[in-house]
Amino acid sequence: MTSYYLTCGGMFILALAHLSNTPRANPVANAWLGGFFLCAGSAVLAFIAQHTGLDIHYPFLVPLSESIRLLMAPTLYLAVLYFTAARRNWKPTDYLHFLPAVLFLPLLFLGGPHLPRFLGMFVGISVKLQLLIYWLLSFHLLRRHSSSIREVSAEVQKIDLKWLQYMLLGIAVLMLLWYNQVFRMSADLERFTGIGYLLAVYVIAFFSLRQREIFPYAVAEKAAIQEVIEKKSLNPRLTDDDIHHFKARLDQLMTQEQLFTDSDLNLPQLAGKMNISVHELSYLLNKGYGQNFYQYINQYRVARVKELMASEKHQHLSMLGIAFEAGFNSKTTFNTTFKKIMGMSPGEYRELLVRMDTTGQ
């Protein structure tokens, strides 16, 4: 049982860390994530109570934990929802996520620890099914986020929430172990349930406490950013003449001032340089170029990388040094983007330049 004690304690510590916003980022999302850890810790506590006799001394402990378990999946989903939104206000429909837990509360007073067996089974199955559905919805939100942030940023590695995807995979391991423990699908796997819980908690803690601010924009900009992400800015905002004018202005900023070499450049900053709104710039990129912000900026960066590779003055620079000089600040983004545009890796392209130079072609 030692591993279960440590898992339970770890969950409650994680809950406290996120409720107090120890990561110093994304406060609302972390509050919901802390709520999820609190519910998960309560579920483990109920298991400990059933196997140590605590439920006899505190008869309402296990039924209460069952009600809390019905809060576990919604709090996880709401955490992911707020992580992936630049700005989001609470909606009346959000209360519906907590309806199952509220409906179960009267049973505590009506039946207490002596709930009819069929009700206990119904609640138990509902909790497991609910968690699976909300986990899938959460994963879908993250997949959509990895695409939508390319509308506002050219460097997405630090804000693509990969850590949260890894954390969800850790939670999936917990779910698998829990389902196996309940339905007894594999006796061999069940022997490692306790240590599996504990290791999964360590993995979750490692990723969740290393997060960054996802949308580091001014409050006034976040509403516009959210509309861009949700594609609400695709309604006509510029005339054809406006698009022609602003394209010329934007191309000038890229070719003459080389704004793309600023590794921190984002949609609001570029809109400020253009003296247009975030919505108008997003519309210009989508309709005028058929590209998002990520594609538009990084095509210039790749072109600059090619120039630097061919320049004798920059032969002393390493591949990563050239990438940084062109505006990239992530090796992963540089390699991925270059290969997608050029059809070969940066190293392969440099080797091609050397061969062409030696053969005089």
C-alpha cells in the first residue's frame, strides 16, 4: 500500500501547487488543473480507505469520494479548455459539466454507505465512461490548438502544449491501470498498479510544473487573438484595393526591414508595425497570401537561411547559428520548417551547395 500512500500524497501536493499557481503562468487553467489533481487524489484516498478499514470509521468517505470522482473529468477538460484559449469567459452552459456530481449528492444523504448495489455499479461505470469521453475531448482540443497557434505565432514549440499532451498520456496510463484494476483484465498488469500509479504521477508532475505562459499578450489583444484562433476574423475586413496596398507594405517590411529576423515577432506586433488591427492582418495573410502567420514569416526565414548558407561571409557560422541569424529560435522548428519548404533537411541542402560549388555548377 506504500505506493498508494505516495500516489495519494503526490496528487494532493500537485493540487496545492497548481491551485497556488506555482508555475507562475496560465492561472485560470492551472486552477482547474489543480481541481483535477484534488479529485484524483480523493479517488486514491477512497481506495486506501476501503483497504485499510477507514471506510468503517468514516462511512461517508467512500460515497463522498464517488461524487468527487464525477468532478474529475470535467475539471481536466476545463483545464485544457482554458490552456488552449487566449481569452475565455465563463458560460452558463459550463455548469452542465458538474450536473452528474450534483445529482449524485442526494444519494449520499438517502443511502449513505448502504447504497443499492445497482446504483453503485451505475455510478462506477458512469465515472469511467465520463473520464474516457472527457479525455478524448481534451486530446482533441490540444490537437486543434497545435494548428490554431500558427495563426498568431511563427515559433510554436514553446507554446504548442506538448507538455500537456505528454501529461494526458500519463493520465491515460493511470486510466488504463484503473480500468484493469476494476475489470481485472490482466493479473500480471494488476501487480504493477501501485508502482504504475506512482510513476505516472511523477511524469505528470515533471511536465505540468515546467509550463510556460501560452498567450503572453496584453489583455486588450487576447480577445482579438481568440477571435483569430476561432476563425471569426474571416469575414471580409479589407477591400481588394486594401489587400493590394497592404500586401505591398507588408512585403516592404519583410524585404527591407527584415522584421522576420526578430525571433519574438508575433501577429499583434506585426499588426502594430502595419498600423492595422490583428483581425485585418490575419485576413490579409489568409486571403491575400493563402497562408497563416507561421507559414508567411517562416518562408522568409528559410529564404534568409539559404542566402546565409551561400554567403562566403557566413561560412564560419554553424547550422544553428545560421538559423538564429535568420530569426528561428528553435532547432526543431527550423529543421521541420526548412524540410517542409525545401523538401530536404538543412544539412542535405548545405551538402548540395558544396557539391555544386566543387563541380562549378
